[in-house]
Amino acid sequence: MYKLVQSHNKKVVEMLAGENIDWQFIPPHSPHFGGLWEAVVKLVKQHLRRVVGDSVLNFEEMCTLLAQIEALLNSRPLCASSDSDLDPLTPSRFLIGRPYTAIPEPSFLETPINRLGRWDLLQNMMQGFWQRWQPDYLTSLQQRPKWREAKRDFEVGDLVILKEPNLPPSQWLLERVTEVHPGEDGHVRVVTLRTKRGTFMRPVTKLALLPCPEIPSAVAAC
């Protein structure tokens, strides 16, 4: 990217100036300077190698697959946007101003590769990426190291993601905690959830808690 900007410096600078974009580059061969975004890039590369495998994709096919994977990443919930609704903040809200939506596609994961057309093959890869990446992301939200440091229990009003297998790509089950059920030790083991489908109980092991944004106490608090 640095060489691209340098070789087309004038045009790029004029375009970026019009969009109020200021490029700041990290040193070459130092991805650890990138922090969180480089960690996401590393994870994408790992899963991308697994789903593409030995398949040979042309330029248009690779661009299509990467664009679909980008959309999946930008659909991930980051934190609760308020203490009342079920719509979280996602990267797509900052990029396009609304949640990411996709046309449902049939699953091609069980179809032999030699029976797939080129478009179906790309959907197979995208769906395989989703099946690998989505559990990893939920696990990163659900980390609970034992005997090291205390973690707060689930509370009424928390926005959580329900861990359900076989969800289609870019679909997240967002639920709001309406009641907590502590165990004999006083820690919450089961909660009651409010969803668009009604209310039901789930163990906390099936839930990933979304970070709660800092909201002034005069307005609201999660």
C-alpha cells in the first residue's frame, strides 16, 4: 500500500484530501505495530488458507470472496448501542451507516466440490470461513480464566450473543437479559432472555457478553 501511494502520490493525495482521510503507515515488516487490526488480518489469513486450500481462483473470484469475507467481519457485533434495543454497534454501521444485510444462499458445505459451479464454489468457501471464524469470535468474547481474576456476573439489561450452531453467514442472535438466576454460591448460572421470538432461559455458557459502552449516568447505564 505504501508503494501504491508513493507511485500515485499526487492523485491519491488529492482524493484523500477531498475525503478528509489522513494515511499513517506503520514501519515495513512490523505488523505488531498494527495491534488489533493486524490480529484480525492474521486470523482471516489462517481461515482463508483453510477454505481455499488447493483451489485456483482468478482475480475476480478472489476479489468476490474477499469482499464477502469483509462483509462477514464487518457484521460482527462490537458492543451494545443502548440499554433497550437489540441492535448492537457493528463496523458496518460506521462504514455504510446501517447493519449489513445479505441475500440468503443455500448451504453448499455438504456438496462435493466437483459438483459445484464457480459461484457455488465461492459460496462454499465463504460459508466454510463463517463456520470457522464465527465460533472463534464468540469464544474471544466469552473468555473466563479460572482462579485468576474475578469476572462480573451477567446483569439485567446486558446485551448478549446466543451461541447457536449452523447459523447462516452474517446472522447473529442478539438477546437482552431480563432476569438472572444465581446459584447457591451467589454467581449467575442461568438467565432469562428477551428476544424477537419471545422469552426463554439459557445457561451463561451458551452466551457471549458484548462489551457495554460507557454511557453517562444521567442518560443510561448498562
